[in-house]
Amino acid sequence: MRHRPVIDADRRLVGLVTDHDLRQALLGPAAEEPAGVLVEALGRVRVNEVMTWGVVTVGPASELRQAARIMRERGLGALPVVTEGRVIGIVTATDVIGALVGQAARRP
């Protein structure tokens, strides 16, 4: 999975960590630290330092078209699906494409 929600003690969404966030966190120390201390440097990186805060979300009743529009307009690869501040799923660009292809295949 390329997108992981970050939740607090009450299981409420506080952020999102993506593979892109992790690549950026790894590339910085890799470029600046000698190879021998890279593992130690990475061990000091905290989730809240690399995650995306203020995540855009959708609700479970949101239309797929609306989610696709939000992702396109904001350049996002995924949207957490949230009910009462709690993550119940994640819809990704791959999910949207799969649904659209499936719909097209079912048409006569």
C-alpha cells in the first residue's frame, strides 16, 4: 500500500504518510550523511516530520466522480474515507480507474 493513515490515540485521522513522503525522508539523509551513519540518521526521523497534515478526505457516501475530481484538482493519489473523524478506508487513483474501466466494460 502506498498510503498509510496516521491516527491518534482516539483513532482519529491526523495525517497521511505516502511512499513519496518516505522517499523524500530517505533521500535527504542519504545525500547528507556518510553511509556508515545513515541507519542511525534514519532512526531519528519521526512520522510527524514526514507525514502530510491537514489531509483532504471524503465520506463513504461521496460519489466516486467527486473523489476523482478532488484527486485531479489537488494532485493527490488517494483520499482517506472518514466517518466521524475515523478512517474507514482509502480510495486511490487506481481504485477510481478500475471502477471506470469496469463501468465501461459493462456498457453494451
